[in-house]
Amino acid sequence: MLMYVTRVPNRGSPPAVLLRESYRDGGEVKTRTLTNLSAWPEAKVEALRRALKGALVVAAIERALPHGHVAAALGTARRLGLERLVPRRHERLARLALALIVARIVEPAAKLATARQLSDATAAHSLGAVLGLGAVDEDELYAALDLLGAAQPKIETALARRHLKDRCLVLYGLTSSYLEGRRCEVARFGYSRDGRRDKLQIVFGLLCAGNGCPVGVQVFEGDTADPRTLASQVDKLKQRFGLDRVVLVGNRGMLTSARIEADLKPAGLDWITALRAPAIQALLAEDGPLQLSLFDQRDMAEIASPDYPGERLVVCKNPDLAAERRRKREDLLAATEKELARIKAAVERDRRPLRGRDAIALKVGAVLGRRKMAKHFGLTITDTALAFAR
């Protein structure tokens, strides 16, 4: 048997393209039509014709878009019910908002680059195709952000209903991000966690459930001190989320004594934070409640102090942290000694020695100040000599 493609004239119509088979019946060769291929595109017919003749067929793959990470992130978002939280009033903007969230996970980029990633012609992955976005421009993405911004209170309230309840833990933390532009209305110069004091920045606070699930976020002016952000979070927990009593967890720079008295206690909220070093030193006084003997058997203990009425003080000894701090301190001491020895050698050299008590002290002070090691060294400085010891 032999299969082949043939074209049969069809009067005034285009010729019929048929897949036929020839076979032998006894001593006679016969032909039968297997199927009509007239509806096939010419390239497909030609590929079949060549394949039946035994020619090598190379299939042209026009494009393959990365999909696995998109499927994972988008599938997780849908299982979490994220689509139901995004307003559906504007269908395309809602899909773009979902795309922005997923794109931030699979390939973070600026809005212009994200628009290129999502558009059919320049797609970097399958997200745009899966959501049926077609061509996307950055102005649409900013419109989708406006949609999310207007819906933020409702989204946060829905998340709070899902993840928070009375007497639960609520985690609150702050960070900052510097900006390259100068048009942001809340950008200010302030304490930079990025180490970029030369750049304008914004500060933003994140409220999370006890398991770390984000519930609410708020942007503050870039020069806002940590404690000043607390009142708005207390109001959000009490008024918008309708929680009577929760335990707010924050760092010692945010939950200061003044903020506890002014914001948390009047609202009936409990808190967990850490004491600052001077307060811990006071508890370690000779007759204070914090004695190192507490840690003979256990690494954690609860103590009471009249300085903190109605509060539980839990103290913890962390041997791993202590070992790491000993190692760092030893490295700093060794590096400082090496530099002090270099100054001592300069004082004692025969040719052009370093002279003068003030000149020697200036160089020593620079070394000790660089690593904050002054308290660990005893020094003797004269016009012609330097001696030091731990």
C-alpha cells in the first residue's frame, strides 16, 4: 500500500486536495480516497506530502513562552481567592491588577518593562496570554494601580476578617525605600535603611497576622519617625478592623514608653516589645531582679520589677548570639590592636618619629572611634610614647 497527496481539478472551483491510497487487489492496482484535505492550509498539505515521500520534515516552532513559574504564582493567587478581593467593576483593569501582582513575583520590573513582559508581541512569559491581555501599555498599568489604591481599605478589611481576630498577635514593622525621582509628594530626606542618605525616600509600615501574613500597608512621609506611625495603626485595628483587643508586636524603637502610654493603653491593646540597653542594665543592678543565676538551668525566665507595674518581663539568654558577639568583639579588638601597634611603631621609629601628645592622641582617637573600641583599652600617651593594653 502507498499513500500520497493528489490534486483533482474541480471545474470552476479550486482543485480538491485528496489523501489517497493505492493498493493491490489480486493482480490489479486500485486507488481509494481516504480523506479530503482541501480545507488544510498549503503549508500543512506540503508538509504531509513530503512526509509521505519520506522527506525530513522540520516543524517550525514560532514561539515558546516560559510558563511554569506563571502557573505556580497565578494558581496560588487564585487558590487564595485574590481575584475575589480585586474590584471587578472594570474587568480589564481587574485582570491587569492581578497581572501586576503576579508579575511582581515572577519577574519584578518597572511598569514600562512590565508592560512589555505582558504584551503579546514582546511577552517575556505566558502571564499576558493566560489572562488574555493582548497589547498592554504602561498607562493601563498605572490605571490598574489607581484601582487597587481606591480599593485598598476594602481589601485590607477583607484580609483582616480572614486572618485576624480578637486577642490574636499582630506584627507591625517599618522600612523605607529611596527614590530616584523628585515628584513624589511624600518623599523626604530621613533615616535611610538603604544607607542612601543622599536620596529622598518614603517610609511604609506593614501590619501582619501572627503567622506573618500581610494584612495592611501604609505609606508615610520619608522623615516620619517610627513611633509617630503607631497611632494610625491602632486606629486601623480598632475602627476599621473592629478588633477590641489584640497583642501588638513591634521593635523597641517603635513601641516606646511614651507611645505605650499615649496610644496602646487608652485603646486597650496589649503589646510585646524589647527593652533598651540602659533599662536592661538597670535591671542587672546588684540588688535588681535580673540575676545571671536565673540562667543556671534554663535559657528563659520571667521576672517582675516595680518599675514596670502590670507588665511581664521575660528574659532570655541566647548562647549562640553570645558566641557570635564574642567572635565579632575579638575580631574588632584584634583589628584595633593592629592599628594601634602601627601608631606605636610610628612613635618609636628612629627616622621622623611621630611626636606630640595631641598628634598621637588624634591618630589613636580615629582608630578607636572607627570601631567603637575605646572602652576596651587602657591608654598612656605622652609627647614621645604610646602604651596600650586591653
